[in-house]
Amino acid sequence: MTATRAEVAAVACSDLFRGAGTILASTVGIVPTIGARLARLTHAPDLLLSDGEATLYADTPAVDEPFREPEAPFPYARLFELIARGRRHVVMGAAQIDRQGDQNLSAIGDRDHPNRQLLGARAAATNTVNHATSYWIARHSPRVFVERVDVVTGVGPARARAAGADRFQDLRRIVTDLAVLDFTGPAGSVALVSLHPGVTLDQVTAATGFPVHIPADVPETRLPTDEELRLVRERLDPRGLRDREVTAS
């Protein structure tokens, strides 16, 4: 079966949780949520999935729409315990990510007099120095991948090191509609990991507002298996919401 770009990205998000064990997956966005649920159904059966508020959810094969049946109570206060213990992997969005891996969720323009106010810092800084953190970017563009973020909310490797806050930092990967990246470039800068099928290196460099580190070998992001495609299309997202978030074929 031929996979769409959204399905390739969903499987790349699923692979973020490979070997995770019993941790809480917190995802922002349609594609990473599909990815986390796909991981739970395939290679990460101990993964915990919640509604973000009070309940953990499990898949029930007899129910048409999966992950609607409560698995266990999850009082919100427990989330902070998991954050402090590092038993969580969050996949956040970003208005901006810069070359050094800093993230901005807060505002565009000057911090005190922004051109556009966004979500605010929320828990981004805490996430990035306490437990596994990855990012999902549905539109890989120079507006998102900038030389320097306007406001630092999520902390990149260099900034964490300078502040002595890197002891528990665990930045994993950035999945976009074009590629997979990580933080293995010089001094923890952003580096290319793989290109999605049909995407060229020139496309990624043109869509990135800084010189991304390019290793000698850049493989193609893996395609979904037939079983993964079946689960995504028939079980996890039969309405095709993933293709609204990622429009490329």
C-alpha cells in the first residue's frame, strides 16, 4: 500500500516511543497522537495514554473508536509527579525552533511588545529539562526554523548546559512534514536525521532558516508497514484527519 506523507510522519512519531516502557505519552497534534496510539498497539504495549486531565485510556477492540474506554484514573496532580520523575515523553509543537534547539511557544517579536501573542510559556521549559521531549511541526518552513527564537520557552542543549540544567535533559527528535531531525549537530545544534520519501535535501535546506547540520549519510524515513497502515486507516483515523494536518501526498 502506498503511504501518504501524513502516514509517514505518523509512523515517525510512533517510533519516538520505541522501547519506551511504562511512561506517559503526551502529544500535541493529530499526527503525533495517532503515532502514540499506533505505538501502543504495536511496539510499545506498556505506553500510557491520557486525556491530559483525569483519565488514562486504552484500546478496546470491541469498540469502533479506540482509546475511548477508561483504563484507570489519572488525577492531574500525578502529571507533575511524572514530570519530576522523568516518566513522560511529550511531543510539543513550536511557533519557532532555532539552530541551538531553543523553542518558542510564547510570542512573535519583542518579548515585552510582541507582534503576536501565542500560547505562552506553559510548561515548555520544565518539559525540556526533566524528561524526554520531542517536537512535531506540521509545516516545515523558515518561519518556524529560525536562526534565533524571539522568546525562549523550551530550552535547547547549549542553553541548558550554560545554566547547569542539562543533567536530566533528554531532547529526542523533531518530526516535520518533510523530515526527521534531532539535536546531534555541533554543540547540540539541530541536525538532519532522515528525509521523508519524495522529499529532497534541497527542499529541507530551503525550508530551514539556518544551516542545518547534514551528516554524511541521510537515509529515507521508513515507510509504514501494511499492518501499520491498516491500523491508521481503519482503526485510529478512519476519518482521515491526518491529511488535514499534513496536506502533502
